Amino acid sequence: MTGALPTGWADPNLADPVRRIAGREVDFRRTIAIMAVVNRTPDSFYDRGATFGLDAAVAAAHRAIDAGAAWIDIGGAKFGPGPAVPVAEEIDRVVPVVAALAGSGAALSVDTFHAEVAAAAIAAGADVVNDTTGVHDPALAEVVADSEATLVITHSRAEPRQWFPRPQYDDVVGEISAFLEQRVALAVSRGVPESRIVLDPGHDLNKNTLQTLELTRRFAEFTRLGFPLVAAVSNKDFIGESLDRPRGERLAGSIAAAVFCALQGARILRMHNIAESVDAARMVEAIMGWREPAYLKHNMLDGPNEEP
């Protein structure tokens, strides 16, 4: 194991802490938002196509919103290697979900690296474009710049949908940080204001388990970049390999990783199990004094016979 051990709470040191997303102001100094994953793909790594159907995807999104998710991340093509999904087909997968959820109150995010998909989704009401290729296509940044949408820039190394063999890093956190800084500069040069940029170091994306554990352990170092940070840890292989758990048995590990990242500066947690994740985030907020308890009764009575 390498890397210094973290020491307690990390202040995210945000340049623009208060963001206007989906028509409301969010103060990321005092808020940990849950981003729910809804994939309209037949081959997603976790749900294996459970929300591929339009009705199933919309219903899953509404359940997540009811459970407290503030963001819904809609994907029409998985990150991993495989045949390319035609742009028109990806649009047909994600845009109807965005349209069906318009006005739901949640921030609607579309997970895509195609400028055409981003433009169609924004026109349908998307508030966020989540690019897991880190602005591989600069035209995507231009689409975001011409809107009011937020851009999530994620670290990865592979060409879209291509295999990346045995990734090596001399300094995984330093190299991820340098990549993200370069891609922020690219997005800004194409017109995206820094106040509409969010960063994601990309847990497991072109990284092995030891590399992902190190970036998690050193997550606080990403706060120096000055942007809200996403931790997309839910049910990923670094959890399965660390605990020897199959995909369906990684909830406890996912919550532990998400809470750790929140304590180290993450402000958006991309998760599959929403009710449990929301409770974990709200508990961290309560401990930090950002949120009042739902009620007070324990040891609040003046006498033994007083009615609670």
C-alpha cells in the first residue's frame, strides 16, 4: 500500500460552492447529493439491463427521486469496451427518459460522450452532461457552453468503448489531477464557465483495484482543484475484489466507500442503492451540523413521567 493516510475531514475548498442546477441553488459546502444511476442499456455492468425498457427506466428514476435522490444519471451506452452504439440509437434511449422526468425536481444528467446526444438531451430538459471520457470530443464542451447545463468531467484513459490493457501509473492521483486540469482548461477554452464544471476522478475506469483504493485513500488531494467532486463508487469491482463479494452483495462496501469519500471532500455520490445512500449522506450532514435531526426525543424529557 502506498500514499499517506488521510487525516479526518477535508474541506473541498470550492471556488464556486453555490451552484444553480435544475432551477435551484445548491450549496456544496453543506450538501452531499445522491446521483442515482438509471441505465437504458442491455449490458450495464451492475443491473444487466433491468432498466433497459423505457417504462422500467422512468419508474426506477421516480423511485429514486421518492427515496431522496437529487440527481438522476441516465445512460444509453455503457463505459466498457464493446460495439459502438449508434448516436441515433443512444438518443432514442436517453431523450425519452429525460422528457418523461422533466419537472420532477431532480437534476437530470445524461451520461454520454457524444455532442449530438448531449444537445438532444439538453433540448429535452437535461441539466447535466456526464462525460466519462473527459471531453474526448471538444464539440461536447461547446454544446454545454451554449446551454445552462453543468459538465461533469471524468478521468479515464481509453478511447470510447475501447479496451485499455493493464493500466500503469507512476502517481495515480497526480496523473488524474493533471488530466482533469487539462480537460478543465479545454472545456473553458470552448466556453464552459468554471462555475458549471464538476470533476470525477473515475473510480475503476482504466484503473485496477489497488490504483482505485489509492485514489480513494487520497481523495482529499483532489479538493485542491477547487471543483465539486463526484465519487462514483457504487458496487464497483474494487469493492468486490477488496471484500470478495459478487455484484449483488456490495452494498455495505459501497456505503463505506461513499462515506469515506464524502469525508474527504466528495459532494456528489453516484449510487445504485438510493434509500441506503441517502440515509448515509444525511447522517454525515447531521454529524457535521449541516442538517437538523428529523426529531429530538432521546434524553430530552424533564421527568420520568413526562409525555414524549
